[in-house]
Amino acid sequence: MVNIISKHPDDTVNLTNLGGLYFSRGDYVSAKTQFGIVHKLIPDDIIAHSNFLSAQVMTGDHSEEILQELKILIKKDDSVANLFLTNAKL
């Protein structure tokens, strides 16, 4: 997968898949990196933003900043709160 991404660095589907793989393995720092790239590429995508916030929570990033970003997401779509909490708990 890393080979594919190196050839197509803007492929948000594969970047997200790689981030998810890292996340499921407990490598939250690498997941945060991948999800951060996706979030920068598609900043208005709620799922990308939620994935990035979930990885930030798992790496112990500043919780107050994360809560502020979560409030922004909830204003866009209130169902994202459940998605975010589910991701962080996994």
C-alpha cells in the first residue's frame, strides 16, 4: 500500500485505508499522520476530519483543541459526534 501511495500521494482513499490500518494496529502516531494528510487534501470532508481527530485523541494531543474542532463538526452534522466517539473508543 505504501508503494501505491508513493506513486499517488493525493489518493485519499488509499491514504485513509493506510491510516485505518495503522489505527487498528495501535500505531496512532502513523494513523494521525495519514489522516492529517487526508484532512488537508479534503478539509470539508467530515469523515476525514473525524478520523484525524480520533487519532489525535489516541496520541494524547491537546484535548481542548480537539473538543473545539468536534464542536465545529457537530454543527456540520450532529451524527458525527457518535462517529467520532466510536472511532476514538476503538
